[in-house]
Amino acid sequence: MAENSLLSKVLGLQEKYQSLQDQLSDPDVISDMKKFVQLNKQYKELSPVIRAGQEYKMMLDELDMAKDIIANEKDEDLRAMAKEQIAEIEPKLPEMEQNIKLLLIPADPEDEKNAIVEIRGGAGGDEAAIFAGDLFRMYSKYIEVKGWKLEVTSQSEGTAGGFKEIVFKVSGEKVYGTLKYESGVHRVQRVPQTETQGRVQTSAASVAVLPEAGEFDIELNMGDIRKDLFCASGPGGQGVNTTYSAVRLTHIPSGIVVQCQEERSQLKNYDRALSELRTRLYNMEYEKYLEGISAKRKTMVSTGDRSAKIRTYNYQQSRVTDHRIGYTMYNLPVFMDGSIQEVIDQLVIAENAERLKAAGEE
């Protein structure tokens, strides 16, 4: 039976799960932090499927017992109770099986990570920068509702408001796995604040969501990094433009440049800039992973192509349309106020359907 085949796959992982549990309590492993982190990550990834498998097995065992009672017992009360139990268990099994199938497919290894998010005004001049500011406010509200932490790394304000570019880190539970669907080009259609004749204009801003690289994800050769200090600019009181607290790091082999000026402390700015640099270097390899997935199946996650238009915000019609899944809602003010969970949920459902389809074809 198909369910027994599914169950055998899960139970086959229990030996590996137990082995990981044993290794994580081994003093030699505990003393090797890099190995401990890697094994602990594997252990956490296996835990949900092992729990789901154990619950599924318990349900199947109860179902077998109930069927056995009906087949062999003459007591009508026991038979009636067994029938009720079967009627309760059987409808639950297909959903449990679907969940286990998904859990058995290797998840994106980066889903549990924090994220570095970059919003950049695109075509549309001042209006694009204003829209980038609107997107930042939308994500800020959403992040607040989720109970996550937001830290701005760097920002360049637009001349008429908003941001030419803003980079920030989001910390919390499964941040990247949630926000990764926001990567791509966001297009806005509205009458800009800067438009005097009331004409609708189309502008755009790009969003890039990167999984934050951990200390053990990539090894940096500090000899490859040039560090420059400069005075912070923008609002901030007496400390601005008087102390060299802002930090710019250049990774010479790749040409990647990052900077941070949001903290008064040079050391804190350096730590944040180093974290972002590590993330951007790590992301170069991660994009190859995304491209590999895209070659096998349709994916809802952008591979970083800034020409990939994912969503349109039409203010005249109060409409938001996500082009990847054909999702449309007509309550734009609420969406822009951070209520974006519904569209993310729909993208996750579509992504999971593609993962199941691809797994079935292998």
C-alpha cells in the first residue's frame, strides 16, 4: 500500500535521526563548533518529518485496531465505537500523507536564516524613490506584526522623499523562508506626488531578499577586504559629519562594496557591514542553487533577475496583482499597511504544488 511505502520512508530516517541525536551529545562534537552547528541544522530539519511520521504511524495503528474490532468483536458498543474512530481517522489521513510527502522533499536549506533586504528605486525618478519608501513602510509594518527585528544597514534618501536605496536586516524565525517570495520588480501605477497635471505614471522599485550568511557559511580572507572610513550623512545630530564612524568595505576579488553608517559606533557599523559583505558573497553561490531549481521546475522565488516583474500596485483601482500566480486583491491601502500574509501564503501553496509535481516526476 502507498501509505506503508510512505511510512517506510519516514521510519528509514529514524536511524539517521537517532545518530544525529547521539553525535550532538558527544563532547568531541560539542567542542567543534562548526561541526556542531552543521549537525544541529540537520537534526532540526529532520525533526518535523520524524514527528509527522510518528503521528501518522499512531493513526494507522489505531485504524488497524478499529478495523480488527469490527471484524472480530461481537459487542455492539465496541463495534460502534470502532466505527466512530474509523470515521474520525480516515478523513485525516490524506492531508497527513500530503504533509509528509512535502516534508520528505528537501526544503530550501536557507529558509531558517535571517535575511538582508535591499529596496532600490528603479525607472520613474523621484516617484520610484517614493514608491521604494512605501514598500519599506509596508515591510516594516509586516515585520512588526510578525514580531521580527528590523535593523537598517544603509540608506540613500530620494530628493522628493522615499529612498533611492535602502538596505536592512530582518531577524527572527524563518525570516528568509517567508520574505524570499518578495524578490523581484514591484511596479506601481498611480498619479505621482510630483505630477502636476494628474496623469497616471508607471514606476518601479526592485526588491532583493538574500539569506544572511552565518559565520560558518563562508570563510572571508581579511586580506581581500579594503576598509574605508567616512563621516556619516543625513539626520543624526552632532555626531553626523564630525566623526569617521561610517564604514565602507570593498571585497577586492569580487568588486562587491558594502557600507554602513546607521550606528554612531564605528565598530558596530563595521560588524554590520562585514555581515552584509559575507551575505552578498554567499548569495553568489546561492543564486546558482536557485537557478538549478528553476531549470527543473517553475519556482515562485526570483533568482535575482532585476527584470523579473512580480507584482503590480494599481492605486486607481485599489488593486494588487501578483503575476506569478495570477493573484489579485482589491484592498490596496490594507495591503500597503503590511497585510501581505495572504499573498505569501498563496505563493507558498503554489511553490509546494510545484515541489510535489517535480518530486513525482523524478
